[in-house]
Amino acid sequence: MDLQDQLKNLFPDHAPSEDSQEAPKDEGLWIPDDVVECHFEKRKGKPNTIIKGYTGNDDDFKQLAKDIKRHLGVGGSTKNDEIIIQGDFRDKIMKYLEDMGMKVKRVGG
């Protein structure tokens, strides 16, 4: 017995509306027209890949960072409109972003 059947047993007079049946669809991340830059820096002696130039809203920005970290299996953070990924993953990140439809520019090294 699934949740819908249990609810029908609890509330037999209730008729669900048509709109409540559909779950909102995720339209994906916003793809900017501008170029996204992929930098390499060493901070405190450790290599970091920094992604700058993504101009989506905060939710899309955080979701993009989360997707990249999950795709690579590494740690990272977001700070000052930058996505900071631990390690030198410029090539993999650039390919991942290009597959999403973004224009990516390699900066530094």
C-alpha cells in the first residue's frame, strides 16, 4: 500500500486537485552567455582550481558547485562568487562545463 492509498483511506471525501499531481520540474542550471574562467592557483602550498564568471543566481551557483564536486569526487567551497575545487582538475572541469553548454576559458598555466 503506497502513500496515495493510505491518504485515500484516511480522507475518503478529499479529491486531489489536478495541479497537486505534478511535481515541479527542475529545468536545470542557467547557462550564461559569457565565458566562464577556469583558474589554477596554489593557496597555502596546495593546488586549487577556481571557477570564476558564472553569473547565475545563488541557488544555481551552489548547485553547480555541488554538481562539480560530486562529479569529480573532491572537496571544495564557494566564496566571493568563485567556486574553489581542491586539486588541479582544470581539464576535467572544462570538459564537464562544455558538455553542459557553457563557454569555458583556461586561465593561467
